[in-house]
Amino acid sequence: MRKSGIILLYQLMTSLLFLFAAIPATAKLNVIASFSIIGDMAKNIGQDRIELRTIVGPNGDAHVYEPSPSDAIAMSKADVILVNGLQLEGFISRLIEASETSAPVIETTKGADILRDPAGGHYHFYDGKAVFHAAPFDPHAWQSVSNARIYVKNITVAFCAKDKNNCDFYQANARAYDEKLAALENEVINVVATIPEKKRTIVVGHNAFKYFERAYGIRFLSPQGISTESEASAADVAGILKQIKENNASAVFSENISNPRLVEQIAREAGLEVAGVLYTDALSEPEGPASSYIAMMQHNVTTIAAASHRRNSQP
């Protein structure tokens, strides 16, 4: 009887151990990312230890996004909220207030090398119209890979503060991701080096590339003088055409978040081609060419280089 009792006890303990092993030690960290680029960085760091919801998804414009009730519900349940800051997400304060969330709101640009916007803001294009986004600092800091590495550090610190048990996991993932970002920066520099210096001026509709310009030496022209109330006038287009001629711009590009009509008009009147689509404030769909931050930067620089090389080969 004593032996059979020991066997029964062993079987009971084995069953209990199996039961406990089937239950996760901790719940996943509930993370809200304001837009797709930050969401991709968060996923690289958190991987399967986080439950991620991205508010502004692929090809979405965080400047003009209007949050839904489901966004507020999701945010109310968040453990960590990741935002760009620098007034990029015009909707975020209203959404935080509506959700009544108690989660920490992490500005991922904290500590990055931020550019002051001398015009106090910039234009972008929505539904065929120019919209002025007022901001004293340029919020597009991710367009420099060195700044993106600061984003990663801030996200990792936030995850560790909220989920100490998995901090080593987050830090290991961040180190691996940072190595990829360091390699990416070298790749961007090397691709730009193949572009003749006289072909390093291009045209975009949205003034989102000042960090890229400062870091890598490509000059971006954009139609900054366009009215916030109406479509581009003949004088507006004439102004950008004059800049294109004076600076010998090599190509015009549309953007994934904007209506391409204006840049198509500019290209046509400048005698240039629309040389491709650049990804500025959002990633592409998963099957697209810019489905991650790394893929986005690779796509942009190779697309710019290819257009410049085509232009350089013309007589």
C-alpha cells in the first residue's frame, strides 16, 4: 500500500507539473505603436513576448489620421504606448484622453539628434490638397538610421521597465537588431556614394527627408510654397520648376502616403519622369517593397540611385 501511495503521489505531481507548464508564466506585454515604422521596431524587440497593435497602419498618414472608438478601447488596455512625438501624431493627445489609459507614453525620439524646422512646419498632400503641419521641430527623425537606433534604445528601456522578467530577452533582441541597423547605415552610405554628386538633387512632394539629406548627402526639393487652402496654383508649380532647373534635379518621386497628381504634373512640366515611389511616413503592405523599416530604407536609397544612374546615362 505504501508503495502504491508513493506511485499515486508521483503521478499527481507529474500531472500538476504538466498543467502548470501549459500555462504561460506571464501574459504578453500589451503594446500600442502609433504608426507602422515604430510598430516594426517594437516587433523586432518584443517578438512573441508582446501583443502589438499599430494605430496607423501600412500606407497610412499619421499627420491626418482620425482615430476610431476601437483605437481608444485598445489603448485603454495598453501596458506601453509608443509614439514618435515632435507633434507628428496630431491625433494622439485626443486618443489618450478618450481612452483614459494609465499606460506610460514613450516618445521614441527622446535623445535623438533632432532638426529644428526653420519654417515652423512642413507641407504634405492629402486628397490632392496641400496641408500645413505646424511643428517647431522636424518629426521625421527615423529617416536617419542613427536616429532609428535611438528609437530602439528607448523602446527597449520601456519594455524592460514594464516587464522586468523578460528584460534580458528584449535587450538581446535589441542588440541583434541594432547590428542590422548599423549594417543598414553602411549600406545606405555606400549606395549614395555610387551616385554622381551632380545627380544628388531630387524632387518629392512632402518635405520629409531633411534627416536623410543631412545624414547621407541627397538634396530633396519639395513645393513648400503651396497654399494650405487649395490645390497648387500655376505660380506654385512655376516656383518648384525654377528650383528644379537651378539645381539640376535628376528625378521626381511620388510618395506612398500622398496623392501623386501634383508630382506627376511637376514631372511632366519639368520634362522628367516620375521615377518611382518613396516610402516616407509609413511602411508598405506586407507584400510590398517596404514592409519593414530596414526594407523601407533599402528601397528608398536604391530607387533614388537607380533613377540618378538612368539620368546620368542619358546624353
